[in-house]
Amino acid sequence: MIGPMTTARAAARWLARLEDLTRPEPRELARGLAERWASLPAGVRTTQQSIGRRTAGCEATQGVFPRCNMACTPCYLGPEANRVRTDGAHTRGEVERQMAQLRDRRGPWQNVQLIGGEVTLLGPEEHAAALERMVAAQRKPMSMTHGDIDDDYLTRLALRPDGTRRFKRLMFAAHFDSLMRGRRGAERPADEAALHRHRAQFVARFARLRRDHGVSSYLAHNMTVTPANLEQIPDLLRSCARQGWRMFSFQPAAFQGNPRRWKEPYRELSADVVWSRIEAGVGARLPYRSVQVGDPRCNRSSQGAFVGDRWIPLLDDRDPRDLRARDAVFLTLGGLNWEVRPALAAARCVRALARRPAMIPVAAGWAARMVRRAGGPGALARGGFRPVTFVLHRFMDAEDVRPAWALLERGQLSDQPRLRETQERLLGCSYHMAHPDTGRLVPACAQHAVYDGPAHRRLAGLMPARADASADG
Ligand code: SF4
């Protein structure tokens, strides 16, 4: 018999669950963000720093499928990577272990890249199984590919064998640049323009996936930059920025990985030089000082949207009212996860605003400025609002990272300016890989420079690739 006490207890449990569900920032995330903030070097704990406030930082897998079937120049994978067979069972097991560690250390719903060699060397079922494990560990997975895939693979990834929808949304980062070798239809592209058609085809596959199966997508375009293709960035962006990509990420080449794939004497490209080429292609100033991710010597980013042909920033770093809006968002909406059912996102938002109602006029002022920047309501209605973010990520050379990391391992800071800078950047890193055996999180630069080689050699012994399966070493 159900008495009043039982009913009251059930109601209390339900209310507690509701309270938890609609909490703007889950408790474990609040703890993860606070720990991240405390772990940052003092120099990057600035008002614009988003790590520890909005995000715990980016995450990625390592050693889960090292092999790749293209040959990029340069390639951050060592020569051992292609001696390892791609093995679904290994990928599933490792993804599970690494995601558990990340969930434990950083709390829920952080962005993580399913990365290694080429993800589509996994069959679609194995690829889907890895993504499902990442979602189960409350991560937001993004698959990193060279982009040479076809509709059938994508459909089998997005749908179950019985035709029902497996994922509502897929996130992909696709690497396209003229330094890559082996793409079908563009084995040795002469320049970036030779790949524009392939970029468009990649985006179109996802448009079809949405049209035919209701699976939406978030697509990021990744490009390695060297002196050989630097001056082609403006044309690339003029031709492709409106294709449907949500992010363009540019990575100046660093001396990491396989020395046999370093085909040219790269000079160091400064952030300002690359950023100026991106701005030339977008046709707008890209403000990047309002929000920082990690160390400014590693990362720049500018969020905004195309309204018609014009790109406008979400935050103008020269407008103090926008900077106040940023501060208010960090304080009020902090780690709020928007990528949930709209009703749930709205409930979380209402609770956050109820706690800090001063945010409401700040948000209204920002929205009014955005409409003005767009050219008014008419321009928005005519031109639409297509969000696109531009990112610059400068990996560091292995010859700097190895000694800098070795000293950090001994708890020492270097007196040499270059090594000291490397150490500071490693300590403020925004992009980590999990190491479940040791419980450590390792910056991607250290992962590639120090840990990938031994890990891949060990895996090559355990899971050797067939002799005919290797791309060049
Ligand atoms: S991976 Fe390297 S370049 Fe990227 S944020 Fe970390 S330390 Fe900086």
C-alpha cells in the first residue's frame, strides 16, 4: 500500500532529480572547471581566459587507431604508426578507458576528438561504437578524418543496420590541404584550388545525410599551413567559407612526427602573418582578444557569423560593452551545456538568469549591437545568419618540446627563453590526451613528441599491420 510518506519521498526524489537536471552547471563540471582554472599558470588566468570558466579544454584520443592511408607532408604521426593494424576491439577498449579518465577528471560534456590515424579505416560499425562510448562517457565527440569518404560509409555510420537513426548529429573535422598525398581524384594536388571541389563534395555529403535521414552535422575544416600554401589562404576562404563549414582551423606546420615527411625547410610562420591571410580571405577584421583558449602563443580564435557575404564578430574586442557581456556570460552561463533538448536548455538558462538577473539587460544590449553590426533586421532577414569560427593553432616543434617536457617532469623550469616559453605553453595547454595507465593528462605537443613513438612501437608488436596495408613510412 502506498502511504503519504512514500509519496512524499518519491516527490522529493523527483524534485531532486529535476534540480540536478536543470542545474546550469553540473556539480562535477563546476569541480572540473575550478581544478582547471587552478592548474593554469598565473599568466594565462586572464579575464578573457575561457578554460576553467566556459570549458575544461579540448580532449583527444591517442593510440586508438594510429594508421593512416594518406601521406601528408608533414605528418605528425611517427613512422611506426602505419605498422599498427586498425582494430575495432582495441579502439573500443582504449576509447572506453581514456573517456572514463577524462570524465572523472574533467566532468561531463567536454569536446573530444576521435583522432589518431584515419578514423574511417575503422568500419562504420566500429566507428559508431567508438562514438557511442564517448557519448556514454558524457563527451561531445568529433571524428577527425582526411575527408576522402563516401555517402555509403556516412549513412552506415549514422544509421543502424535496420535503418533507424543512430545519431541525431555528427561532428567531423576534415583535414584538407595541398600538402596531402593520396586523395581519390586529387592524388597530388598542385594547389589549394585543386581541392575546392573536394571540400564542397564533403560538405554536400552531410547535407544529403540531413535531407535523407534527418542527421545534422557540425563540420570543421583543418588545414596545415606552410610557406607553400600560406598565400593561398585568402582564395581558399573566398571560395569555401560559405560552403557550410562551421569552423576553419589553420595549423602552421611544426616539426613533429615523421622526419621523412618533412619535405621543405619550413620557416616559422608567425601568428600575425597567418592571421592576416585569414582576415584577407574573410574580408573582415577577426577580433581574437575577447576570448582566449589556453595560451595566446598557441591559440587564437574568433567567433562570428556570415550575414549575406559579410562576416560579423560575436564579440568586438575593442568595444568595452562587448567585453562586459563576455564577463557576464562567463559568470552567469559558465559551463552551461546548450546542446540538449531546447526545453532543457531553456530551463537551465532561466535558472541561471534568475540567479543573476543583471545578465538580462547586458544580453539585450549585446543582441541589439549584433543586429546593428549585421546591418539591421532587414539585412538579417535577407542574408541569414550562418555561424563560422576561425581558429589558429600553433603546435610546437618536437626538438623544443622534448627537453622542455623532460625538465617539467623533473619539476624544473628552464632559464633558456625558448625552452621556458615552450614550458609555459605546455603548462597552459588547452588540448590534452588521457593516459589511463598513469592517470595523467598530457598536452598533444608532448604526446606527439614524446609518447607516440614508444606507444606505436608497442602496438605494432601487439597488432602488426599486414605488409600490404601500409602507406609509406
Ligand atoms: S597542444 Fe601544444 S600548441 Fe596546442 S595548446 Fe597544447 S601546448 Fe599549445
